[in-house]
Amino acid sequence: MTPHRSASLLITVFLILLLTAGHGAAERPRLPESAPPAGLEGQTAVEIVDGDTLILASGKQVRLVGIQAPKLPLGRPGFEKWPLADESRTALSRLARGQRLSLHFGGQRLDRYRRFLAHLTLPDGTWIQGMMLSYGLARVYSFHDNRALIPEMIALERQARSERRGIWGLPYYRIRNPSETWNDIDSFQLVEGRVVDAARVGNTIYLNFGPNWRTDFTFKIGKRAMRLFSRAGIDPLSFTGRTVRGRGWVRPENGPLIEVTHPEQLELLPE
């Protein structure tokens, strides 16, 4: 058995025990007081698509906003299942299937597939996104038009990662070094490193992680995103020499690049 398969098996056994035993009521994450109120209540989940998507009795799909669980192929030709995708779907099923849910909308209510984009809570107040992050079976995955509760979710993700729960015990989901991101094109990643230079070019700011912007990894912050940074009192030009962790889809633009559309995508780490 390879080390990767061995580690995955141990994590799977741990998750089975965790999901069977359940969290104590006091340990279950609740929505913070700053959370948006319920927009829909008493909605029953009848089917679990994957670890971040479910179907209500009404037939409407709900995408658990703010998180990304390991992906299943779901009929997509050539799509390779991500590690712990089955375990993630099982966890969401145990939490939500057959349950009466409340939907909380903190931004854009529907995505392009007409799915609800909502935070979900159980009748006892348990926050479903918080549980999935605490299990280590999802990552924070946010958008500029849906930014509610991102700091709280990042804190839960950070705790799960520090304890190597779920996905955080596997190299597949490790935080990337900027120098290795050429191998991660067209994938969602967390990338951490020291900013060599923060530079403005026209209406765009680039956080460069190497001396050659044509080949080295970069975070790109466009004009619309800069307005959000400004409102938050954050100046990305001050990030030169600082250690930054960011998240997003890696694509090629000269070197590997992640486009930053809102401030919560970046974490300025303590020195």
C-alpha cells in the first residue's frame, strides 16, 4: 500500500468514527450573531448531490455558499474524483438529509444554474457550513458578491487544518508554495509565500512572488476589487515583503496567476 493510500485509509476510518459518534451539541458551530436572518425556513433536504450541494423537497438545488467540498465526477467525462469526495458527501448526508433546514442569504441568492446560494442551519441552530469545515471536509470558497461570514469560516478551516482533519491530512490539498503552482493550472488552490514586490500597473495591482513577472506566481487585483480593498481600509501596495496566503483558481497569465476579486481571498499572515 502506498503512503498516500495508507494516509487516506486512516483518515477515512477516523471520519467514519467521527460521523458515527457525532459532535457534542456544545461543539457544533452556530451562525454568528452578525449572520443574515433566515430567508427561507422549513425546507427539507431529500437528496445529497455532493459535499456542498443538496436538493430540497421542492426540487430546488442549494449550493452551500462559501465552501468547496471535494468533487465527484457527477457524469462529467474524464473528471477524476477528488480524494475524500465520497466521505464529504456522506458527512453532508448525515447532517442534512431528511432535516428541516433554514436558508440564510448573505449575498447573491442564485447562481447561473439557478441554484440557491445559502448558508444552512438545522432546527437546533447548527451551522452546516461550519460543520463541514470543522470536519475538514471542505475549504472556504468565496466570491465578491457573497462575502458574508468569510472570516468565521476561515477561522474554522484554519483550526481543522492545524489538527490535520479530513482533507488537511492529505498532500493533495496542501497549501502550495508559489514556485510549484505551474503544476496547478486550472485548479483551485491555497497559495502562501512572501511578496517580493507589490506593483501598480494602470488600474491593476500585482503581488509578485518572484523577480520575473513573466514566469513567477502572481496575485492580480483589478479595478473593481481595488474598490472593495479601499472600502475595507486595506492597501495591497503595503504587502511588499509580507507573507500572504491567498486562494482561488490558478490560471496562466505570463506566470501562474490567481485573480483576486475581494479582500477576503487574501490573508496577511503575522511575521
